[in-house]
Amino acid sequence: MASKAPTICDGTANAVDAKLSEIDRELSISVITEEDTESVLDLLKRFFFKDEPLNTYVQLGECKELEKYCTKSLGEHSSYKAVNSRGEIVGVILNGTIMKPQPGDEPPAKLADNCAHPKFRKIMALMDHVDEQFDIFELYPDIDRFLDCKIISVDTNYRGMGIAGMLTDRTLDYASRNGIKLIHVLCSSHFSARVMEKMDFNEVYRLPYADYLVNGEQVFDPEKPHVALRILTKRLDQ
């Protein structure tokens, strides 16, 4: 992520200095509730919807299906927000518990089948493909559930302050307190995967975007360094 910053001169420098002075570094981490839904979506629309590599590549735009996907697990109270002293949400981690299928259970519907948004359907089809290729319960046959970190998003003005790590720490604490032995993260972004690796998550699955073909054609080719979809996990009982 590090790079040499371009030289900024005259009025532009003053504008940047003014913007930096507005950044509130007094942050708190707390649980997300259903009352936070609109504020969470506001943050995601301004950053995650635009910055996430696959969303950017397909030029996703307005997507009610993604809004529903992002917020469907908020009722579990397992997701967390970073809030500044002005009460503004500047970062979120959205989590949900996935239970191990039991004998006789109906197979889950494919995510893409019920998706009306054509661009988001392409992303959901990729998720379906990963589910077909990789079964986490086969890799970890002793677990009956895991906590899935679905989305991590931080306001660009607050990046580089360790917020993603703080949100992940709180998620690990939640899992430990609730007897959840495994954390799972599917990373479409090179940068989010790096955050997880720094927190001792291990890669258990990788799909290079160049290898995901539909009718012989590559579907996703986001800008580098985003070259692969990766699943990383961390066990909490070892």
C-alpha cells in the first residue's frame, strides 16, 4: 500500500491540511445494532461499494441486493463499528455466524439464482463457484459453526490508523466469548488479506481471477495488486 506521495503545492496543500485537521482520532469500538443500519449503509455506499475491487471492476453502482447482503446479519449483534467523538461511523466489520449443514438439510439456494441485479449477479456467481470448490467444514470437520467476516470497510480519511485491526480484534473477542472456534474471511482485496495475515490468519483457499472463467472467458480482471480471491481463517482454540 505504501507509495511515494506526489508533491502538493499552493492551495491544494492548504485544502489537504484543512482536511487532515478535521480527522477525529478519538475513536471507540462498539457493537452494531439494527438502529445503525442507515448509518452503516451510508458508510458502505461512500467507500465499500466504490472501492471493493470486484464492485469497481463491474462498475456496480446502486445495488439494493448488496445493501441487503451487507445488513442481513446485523441482528446477531456480532458486527462492530468504529465511531469518532462526533458520533460518525468511520469503519465497520460485518460478521455473521454460519452453521454446519446437518444430514437431511436442503442444500442452500445459490446466491446468483435470486439476484436481479445483473452486475451483482456476476459477483454472486463467483461466490457460488467458491462454495462449490471449497468446503470449510471438510477442512475443519470438528467445528459445528464459524464466524464469517463478510465485510470490512474504513473511511478513506481514517485509513492507516489501525481501525481494521481494532475491529478484527473485537470480532475475535466476540467469537471467544461465544465459544466460536473459527473465524473465516473471504478477501477479494489484496489489502484486506494483508490485514488478516498480520493478525495471524492463514490462507486456506486461493482462486486467481485469471483462472475463473465462464464460457471460456475471464470474468474479473481488477487492477493490481488485486489478483486473486482468497479465504483466510484463524482458529481460536489452538
